[in-house]
Amino acid sequence: MAVLGLLPGLFSRTLPSLFWALWLTAASALCLCAPVFARLEARLPLGDRRRCLALIVAVAAPMGLFGFGAARWGPYPGAPNWEMTLHVYVFIALVAVAALGGRFASVATAIAAAWIGASLAGASVASLPLPLGGAAFTLFLIYRHSRRTVEDGELWAAHEHEQQRAGQLLNEYEESGYGWFWETDRRGMIAYVSPHIARLLGKKLEGQSFTSLFEIEGQGRESERTLAFHLSTRSSFEELSVRVATQEQDERWWSITGRPIMDKFNNFMGFRGFGIDLTEAHKSQQHVTQLARFDALTGLANRFQMSEWFEKILGAPRVESRACAVFLLDLDRFKKVNDTMGHPAGDALLRQVAERLTGTVQELGRVGRLGGDEFQVVLPGHHSRDALSRLAGRIVDNLSQPYSIENARVVIGASVGIALCPDDGITSEALIRNADLALYAAKGGGRGRHHFYDRDLHSDAKERRRLEEDLREAVATGSLELHYQPQVRTTTERITGFEALLRWKHSRHGYIPPSKFVPIAEEAGLMAQIGEWALGKACSDLAGWPKDVRVAVNVSPMQFANPALPQIVANAVAAAGVEPSRIELEITESVFLGEEKLTEAMFAALKGIGVRLALDDFGTGYSALGYLKQAPFDKIKIDQSFVRSATVEGNRHGAIISSIVSLAEALGMETTAEGIETLDELDLIRLLRCSHVQGYIYAKPLTSEAVGRRLAEGLIAVARGPRSARAVRQTMLRKVMLEHGDQFYDGTIRNISQTGAMIEGLWNVPVDTEFTVHLGDGLVMSATARWCKDDRMGVQFAWPLDIDANGAVLFTSPRSKPQPGQQQAALRRMA
């Protein structure tokens, strides 16, 4: 359209032609600017829109003024010089373009060039090259302007697209739940928060206090690092971990970052920041902490946390606050459960042990698992030895109750070693070491008991280490021995076989009882090697005995769990050249705790060799009648614990033996009663129809050479021994109160059995004097003095007591207690 403005001026120099040329050029310029302004106006900032509008006005106004002057004054004489006026107009337009240049310089130049070219063409047709050049230059500038306009539009479109994409990304980030944005006003009230946070908390948040979103109290942080501190001091903070105040049961944690907002006058306007969800990271950290400080199997405190807590007690600022007691516990017979039933069953057993132990100790102290079957109990504060002894007794009793593991009945025990601070040490190392020594003493005393530390245990520990070293040497050099105890048929008193019993003759100490060195061998891992040697040695000795004599060899649960056991037995039998039926393997009930299919396969393999099988110590461990149905036993051995005191009136052991014998006869099995030492016991066993007898009543265990000499004399055995036996006595030191009439006396029990006791403290007591003995815990017993010498007397109880291996009275008939005043006076005298 700018080109059309040139045409009138090319053919005429008249004023109308010039007038129309100018206005047509102005219209063309306006038409050119209008779409540009319409396209860019909506996208431009306010200042740029004003500049664009001013440019159009600055260009159009001079054109309108020039056209108006030419039309108004051109026809009259004395009119101004239009050529000069044109130059002035051009100068004014160029100044306006220069002043308004910058971003819209190309638009201004194109407009100015359009009307300049048209004006020049209309002012002087003789100067034809000038209007042609102006036209060409105008077309060029219009092209450049159009291209620049398109480029500017593309740039603005790209900028708008980036803005939209950034907004979408921020929205998606907010909606993901991992991050969110927030803003507060100067009062700390929420001005903005990401929408999903409001949905998460289930309430409207605008206008609420920002701190109400979190549980500020209980964070365990110093005050200067809390959120409230930063908000009150208007200071920036980064990655502050806070717990969300939500109604959900699960905890939710956020990490928030914020900075204060200031206006241009440095006035505080509020806070602005963002938050990140830390819930999963916090759970992971808690899990790591759980693994680092707690036992994964039982949930108890682990060794690290127990040591940390122990050190905290011992490091207390006040000396009196450092008093405490430490228990070390070790489970008895746990290894057999692991070996026979497998580790999953052992793990299940440990979890039940942890529950019982925690329930027993309760709030008195903290319980932890050190590893394996070792547990620790730390009791802060001062405790009397009597109170600790009672607690240890409850622990042993509770842990010794039967467990149900994989539908099997499992019975284990526990031993406890106790050390006190400051009596037995003031450092954790010393206390743990001394409690460990006390634990070994408890286990060495028969297990299932507790023991306090004393200084003599150090020498005992050294002696045990020396014994272990000597035992290893004895096994390596073949210095162990087998002794044999006869097994006699009750009806004919004929020797039918011998049981091989392990013996160790020490170079310095002589014969060491098996009860002392066998636990050492088990802990040292020597029993498998010893068991294989004993089987080979027994078969070798059996080769020199009469053909109708058998030998019985004990097989440990560890040996039974070895898949190579049938091959070991077959090799021993073949090497000795004896009949397999002359070998009798004695197996305890603990082997039934293993995998049932593996147990059945082992029994089948052993019976396939042709050896006999005997169930040893029946009734003392994991007894169940189903075992007798599952396994092809040839004999049941009745443990000597049933034989002892079976002849005492009122004892039920005789009835138990009779039931076992009847069951064995119904299943076609033989029975052997162990531990027969008196003629009364032998008569009772015969009366109860037990098929075989084994015990001191016929012979003590013999060496292999003595067995040869004994068999040369014949197979008939003769019973020799006392008619009855004195009840087994337990040595102890226990305060008691004796009541005679209206008088109460202090006494000390020196030893005790089921039928009587020796009491110290009363002088010159007449024989047959009757007393009521208060044993403690509400247990009383009527007793009669049978002898007295100086301050000691022997008393006979009115009825048998039920006592355990530690001498603890389990049951007696109750009797009315003394009057409160009398009892208190007696207790004061005892104290």
C-alpha cells in the first residue's frame, strides 16, 4: 500500500495530487502498524505498549499536519516553500524515530521511509531516481520489518511456552507429594500452600498458623534449631526435619526450607519456601537404627545397646547411682534343639525365650540378647543378694517350662551368672568377665541353677582352660578309656551285655568324672570325634567276648544328625568282625526334635545294618508315646531318677516304672532299670517286671581287662549291697526357724534330703523332740529330732519332701504360720 502512495506524485505536481499522496502514504503506514500492534500488544509489557503507541502517533501526527498545511495554504499566494517545509518535516520525523528507537526502530524506520518516499515523489517529479530509490528502500525495509515481526512473534511464543511448561512442572511437582511450596504473611499465617497438602491434612490451611502444621514439641532438638526459633527471629533455615501434625496412625516427616520476604523498603512481609517429604527416608533411618541397636530375631536390645546402657549406669556422676547387678544367661540343651530340629526351630525357641525372660524381669531392668543362646539382664540400683537370688530362680524356672515348637514339646534349661557393682567390679569389662565366670560355675554345678561371683572362680576358670587343653591332648593321643557296666537279666541274673562308659584318667588328677569333662568336650566341639572313637573301641573289645554278650554304646544327637553315621557304624562293625545284632546303640529322645523324614530315614538305615536300638533316659526329656510308635526300638532304658526313692512310702516313682514296663511289654520291647544300688530297689524292680537291671548292686564299671576276667568266671551275677539307701542329701546353708510349743528358735540347715536334715544352732536337744520347721515362703514341715551332738542335730521329716537338684523345696504340706508378733520376733533374731 505504501507503493500506491507513490503513483499520484509520479504524474502530477499539483497540490491535490500531493495531498492524496501524503494521506494515502499515512493510511498505508497505519495499516502496516495496526496488525503489528494488535499482535504484540497483548504480549508486551505495559511500557512497551506505550512506546509502540507513541511511535504511531509521532509518525502519523506530522504527516497529518503537513497534509493539512499543504491543503490549507497551497492555493494562495505567499504560500510557504513546500520543498523547504518537506525537508523540515523529514528532519522532525527522523528525530522522532531516533528518540523512539530501540526495540521498535525497524517499525519506525519502515513507516518513515514510506511517507518520505511518497512525499519526495510528490514534491519533485524531475527527481525521478530519488522517488524510485525511496520506493525500493521502502520495500526493503517493509520486508525486513515483516521478517523481524515474525521472529519477534516466534520468540514471544517460545517464551510463553517455556512459561507454561515451567508452570506445569511446578504443578506436577506439587501434586507428586514429594515436594510442596508455602508462603506466610508477616503474622506467620499461611498465605499459600500447595493444594495437596490441604487435602493430605484434611482441612483448610489458609489463615492458619504455619507452625500448626507440625508437632514442634518433642523433636529432641535444641531450641535455637527449632522451627519456632527461626520464624520468630525471621532468619533463613534449610532442611529442618519436622513431624507432621496429622491424624494418621503412621508418622509423617517433612524437611522444610524457608527464607524471609522483604519489600523494596526492607520491610518484613512473611516467609516463603518449600518442603520435601522425608517419611520414607525417616522410616529407612529408623530401620537402620533398629538393626544397629536391636536384635533382629527377638527384638531385644543387642550387645551394642546393652553395653551403651551399661556404661551409662557405670558413668553416672554420683557414686551411689552406679550400683547395679548384671545377669548373664546361657540356655542349657539349646544346641541339641538346633542340631536335631534345625535353625528355624531354634529361632522360634529363642523368640519364646525372649518373651518369657522379658515378662519375668519386667520393669526391674533391661533385657538384651548378646548372640546365639546368650542373654544379658542389667538391673540398676542396689539389690540384696536374696532378692537377686529369687529373681534368678524365677528366671530359671520360667525358662525351664516346656515349649511348643513345630507341634513338638521341647524342654530346655537355663544357667545364670550374677555379678554386682561395686562389689565385683566397677568397670563393664570386669563385671561382664566376673558374671561370665559365675555362669561357668553355675553350668559346672549341674546347670539349671544360678551362681554369684566370688574370687575363687578365677582359679576355677584357669583350671577349666587347662582341662580343655589336656582333654584335646588326650583325644589326640588316644588317652581316653572305655569302662563297661554289666546289664543283668532280672529273672536269671545272667549277664547279657555291657554298657560302654567314657572315662578319662588325667595324668595329675586321676579319673575325672564325666559330668565334669563331657560338658567341656561338648563346648570344645570334641564329642563327634570322641563318639566315633568310642564306637570303634567298643566293637573291638566286643570281638573278644562270648557270642551271646552285647555291648551298648551311647550316640549323641550330633552324631545321630550326621548322615554318615550308618557308614561309620558299618565300618566299625566290619573292622571288628562282629555280628551287627550284638551292637546296641543308645539314643536319647532329643533326636526326635529333628526333621521327621530324616529321623525315620536314619532309623531305617541303622536297622538295615542290623544293630539294635535302645531309647535312653526315657521320661526325662521330650517324652511322647508317639516316639515309641515311630522308631523301631528294641529296648527302653528307665532313667535312674525314677529308681531313686521309688522304695520310699508315698513316692509315685514306682507307679511310673510300672507304667513304662507295661507299655514296653505291649510293644514287644525290653526294659532296663538304671542306677540300682540297694537290695530293696532290686526287689521292687523285679516285682515291677523290669527285664534287665544295671547298677552298683551287681558291679561298678569295669575296664576292658577286668571284663575279660569277669567273663572268664561265668555270666552269672550276684547282687551285693545294702538293704536300703540313705536319701540323697544336698549340702546347703539356709536360715530356718524352728517352733517348739510357744518358743521360736533360729537354726541353719547344713544339708537336707527328702526324709530329713541336719540343723545347726540348738544345743543339747533331747531325742524325739518334735519341731515345726519353717522353711520360708509359707512352707512348713513337722520334724522329730533323732540325734544331737553339741549344737547340731539330725531331724526326720514327717513326710518326704519334694526338692530339686539345688536343694530348693518344691512342695510340702502347708501348716498354719506362727502369729505375726512371734514371727517378727523370730525373724529379728534370725537377722
